[in-house]
Amino acid sequence: MAQTPHEYFKVLHTRKRESRVYKKHQLIGLEIAEALHDRTHKSLYMKLAKEGSPEKLLALAKEVAERKNIKKKGAYFMACLTRTKKTARQRGNG
């Protein structure tokens, strides 16, 4: 049985919302976004996972996610990440 154009567009619309993962950094980025409840910035987390250490990022995200008193976990994660990178740079130079 053939679909009407309206039904076909409905199927395309629902399929568009599903995430497709092709690379490891994309999966890690989505896992970080889910852990932090911040799906709007999933592409940022994918980029960070691609450029840095995905395992360390995921561990940091899970640590942040476990904290109950933080309202904006994504912002807190980025602050922790910035602080970690700054500390690493200072250790390398000093």
C-alpha cells in the first residue's frame, strides 16, 4: 500500500528528530549532553570530544551530573573544563 505525500512527510519529519551517530566523538558528545541534561549544546560537546580526550570529558560530565545542587550543569561543566585546561597549561609552563 502506497503512502500519501502527507504521510510520507510525517515520516520524514519524525525521522529528522532522531539522532544518527557515525563516529565515536558524536556518541561521546551525545552522552555528555544527556548526562548534563543539555541537548541544545550537543554539537559543542561533540566538538570537544573530537578535539580532546573523550574519556576524560565523559568522566567530568558524569561527575558534574551527580551533583544535585547545580542548576546549570552545562555551564558548570564548561567552567570545570576551562579550569582544568588552565591548570594543565600552568603545570606545563612552570
